[in-house]
Amino acid sequence: MEYSIQLIQQSLFILLIYIAPLFLILLIAGILISILQAMFQIHEGSILYVSKLSIAILYFFVVGRDFYNNLMSLIINIFNGR
């Protein structure tokens, strides 16, 4: 029971470290792009989605290797039973 709680804590910690900053970045970018669209009276909804997707892809290019390494170490620990 204690081992499973420890694994859940590790996985939630990895999500918190890598996914929470992405959500904050996307939130700020969405607000800024919406303000710019309102200022210039652009009524195209796809601009917001394309920009958020581009930012998310760029984010994973920057932190992807570290995220992958931490996720793989968690998976290896799960299968090794440590």
C-alpha cells in the first residue's frame, strides 16, 4: 500500500513540475492573444488555437528531454518494484 502511494506521489509530482507551467503559459498567451484580437478587431478563432498549439510544441521541445528522462525513470522504478 505504501509503495503504491509513493508511486502516485511521484507521478503527480512529475505532472505538477512539467504540465502546470505549460498551462500557465498557455493561459497567459490566450489572454494576450485575445486582447490583441479585440484591439485589432480580428474575429478569427483559429489564430488562438494555432498559437496555443505552437507554444505547446515549442514548450515540449525545450523541456521534452528532461520530462522524458523523469518519466522513464518513474516507469523503470515501477517495473523494478523500487
